Amino acid sequence: MLASSAPRVAQPALAQTSTAAKLVIPAGKPWPAPYRYVHSGRPLPAAPPGERTLLRLENGARHWSLTLRQLQALPAMRYHTTHPHMRLSFTYEGVPLRDLAALGGFAGKNLRVYAANGYVTTIHAQDYMNAPLLLAYAENGKAISVLHKGPLTVVLPPTPLRLRHESYGYAWVWYATRITPAP
């Protein structure tokens, strides 16, 4: 039997609470230094009526609609990087794409990321599985404003250096609203 070269990805698990079963996404395998999880998955809160959905994960008939509070309950990372289009540096916090793909049931597959402005791109599995690409919801400790390409932005870490090449500019997706496996 051949060993799989794909990194191990944590699968969603149900955590029992006194009120109800809530989804908990454990953090995946550790990232290479200097990247570390700020926190692992927490119980996913129910969305109160009227709370705005920011992200939709779709995998065929299965889908997840996630609010900001729900995204903040998922495993999170934080790192400092420069936004190549704005030429400004920020400390971003968000959910690694690897963990969102695990939640959606399509970890290890290329991702299609859709933005509210009609932009669509494909992010290769080898990139998000092996480097901490984030769906960021905070910059410098605050919600990402629309002027800074928020509320959700896909950001790339400063290393590995190959991700800093201008050919990866397509992967910086701002106004992100939906993620699916690529066809």
C-alpha cells in the first residue's frame, strides 16, 4: 500500500454541549514555523435570525452559510504580510483555506473562490494545503473595511517566497463570498 503524500486534514467533529450538538473544526496539522494557530476550532454558534451570511461553502448539494461570528469560531491564524495591490502591510487574522476546505468536504481539491464583484479564481490544492493561505476577516485587530477589500479577503503569507511572485496576484481575492471545489 502506498502512503499518501497529501497532508492530514482534520475533519469536522460534533462536540456535545448541554444545549445542543455544535460543530467544532479542530485545527489541522501544524504549519511550518513561523506560522501557528491563534486558536483551534470552537463550538460553532448558531446564527441568530437576521445575522448576515458572509461566506457560503458549496459542495454539490451540501452547503454551509457562515456568518462572521461563525467564521471567528473556526481555527484561526494571524500573520503580518503586505497586500500587493494596496501596497500596505497588515496583520491579518482568519481561517486557513485548508480548514475551510475540510469543513466543506473538499480538502485536497483545487478551490474556486468567488467575489461579490464577479471575480472568480482557482487556488491550487498544493498551495493552500502546504502554505497558510487565509480567508481573513480582520486586519490589525479590526474588521476589514470595504475600502481595504473586506469584509473577507484571501491573503497569502510572506513565505514561501514563490507565493510573493507577481504571478500569484490572482490568489488575493477581496470581497470573497463563496468557495467551492473547482470543476
